[in-house]
Amino acid sequence: MTESDKLFAGSIPRLYDTLMVPLIFEAYAADTAELVAAFSPSAVLETAAGSGVVTRALAPRLGMGTRYVVTDLNQPMLDYAATRQGSSKIDIEWRQADALRLPFEDASFDVVFCQFGAMFFPDRTAGYAEARRVLRPGGRFVFTVWDRIEDNAFADEVTGAVAEIFPQDPPRFLARTPHGYHDVALIRSDVSRAGFTSIEIETREKTSRSPSARDVATAYCQGTPLRNEIEARDAGALQAATDRAAQVIASRHGEGPVAGKIQAHVIVAAR
Ligand SMILES: C[S@@+](CC[C@H](N)C(=O)[O-])C[C@H]1O[C@@H](n2cnc3c(N)ncnc32)[C@H](O)[C@@H]1O
């Protein structure tokens, strides 16, 4: 992972939330919120919350008096999330925090969860151990990661299309980071090494839908850190890369509304 892989700032928070979230994150957010709410926690910590898609789904499902702390490494993502959060019966504590160095006491939460953030942790086992540290005995750590890029159609196609623009040095952000941590045996071993005992892993396939190939291309090329990687090679090439990705997706999925397979692992571990 490079430093720019974890930089969600500038125009990324808005484009991420308006284009990426409905495309691939919203459907899993509904599942994550349901899973977490089913534990009826009295204190919940969300890490790598991004633009708050799970926060919006979960807050209305938590009981009155629940403590809900929402964190992310990048303050611009949290700022954006806060503007999108409607009123809810519980107060949300927004706080910038690195999931590997949580500013909370030991045994403070019943559930810690992280949707599609663990792939960005420089040391996953250290991140999981940190989640375990702030969990009460019997608490749950819930997290999701994407499966391999070949099982996530649009991400794979965008990566191939952008490689045509930079054949000598193809930007590999999507394959390297969001889709770079999918081996179930490795995930189980990392979670176990962090001290968790009961570990359940389920692989879930869903369908990603968008009104157009253009929206998909803009989402991936401009609303994720792939943008940082393209601009680092040639700031003027962002539009050409987006155009090529839109052409490739339209050629495979048609003009007009498009749909593609997405797949992720859902992990629940008990402390
Ligand atoms: C793909 S987004 C997922 C956001 C959100 N959970 C969702 O499902 O839409 C990844 C998020 O991880 C955050 N992130 C990256 N490294 C992190 C770290 N070490 N600690 C906390 N958050 C981190 C990024 O700022 C970004 O918001």
C-alpha cells in the first residue's frame, strides 16, 4: 500500500459518497447495520466510517441511550459524513482516529465494526488487536473486506482500462488495496493472531447497479484514491482515463443502466 492509497480528501469525499456509495457500499451497509443492531449493544465503535453510509443505516436502529462513536483516519470523510447524517434519537460522537491507535480505554465497547476499512490497515493483526483491546469480554468485532478483483466486475474492468492509458506504469490501487486482502485463510489467521477465539467468515455476492457506464467510471477514477494515482502520473490524464473506463464498461455492459457482480467477505469475531 502507498501513502496515497489511504488519502480520502479534496473532491474524493463528495464523489465517493454520491457515486461509489450507491454503487457498491450501500447494499453491504444495510447488512452490516442489521448484524450490529442484532447484538443490541449499549456502546458501539465504528472505525474507517468514511462518508457514513453504515452510520446512517445503523443510528436509527440503536436503542435510546446507546453510545455510538464514529471514527475515521481522514477528517474530510467524517466532516462529509456529519453533513449527511439526519437527526436521530441517539447522539453520535464523531472523532478522527486511526484504527490502529484508538483513543479509547480498554473494554469500552460491546461491538466494534469496520466496513471495508481493514484493507487499508498497514498491519491488519495490529488493527484487529486494537479493536479487541477496546472490546468488553464477550464483545464482537464485525468487519467486511472485498473479495478478489476478478469477482468484482467493474473494479476489474476499470483497472484494465486505466492500464491502457499508462501501459508502462499501470495504476494498481484497486487491485493492490481494496481488493488486495481477500484470502480467507489469511484473514482467519490474522484475526486469530489478534486474540479472537470464535471467528465466522461468510462470502456474500451482490449486484452493483448504476444508471450508466459513465457514472461507474467517474466513481472509480475520481471518487477513490485511484484518482491520486492517476494524477500523480499525469494530472491532465484524469478525464482520458475516465473516458476509457466508461468505453470499456459500456462495451461489456451496454449503453444505459449497467449491472455487475460484486463480492465481499463478512467476518464476525468474538472476544
Ligand atoms: C473504502 S472506505 C470505507 C468507508 C465506509 N466504511 C464505507 O463502507 O463506505 C475506507 C475508509 O478507510 C479509512 N481509513 C484508511 N486507513 C485507516 C486507518 N488506519 N484507520 C481508520 N480509517 C482508515 C479511509 O479514510 C476511508 O474512509
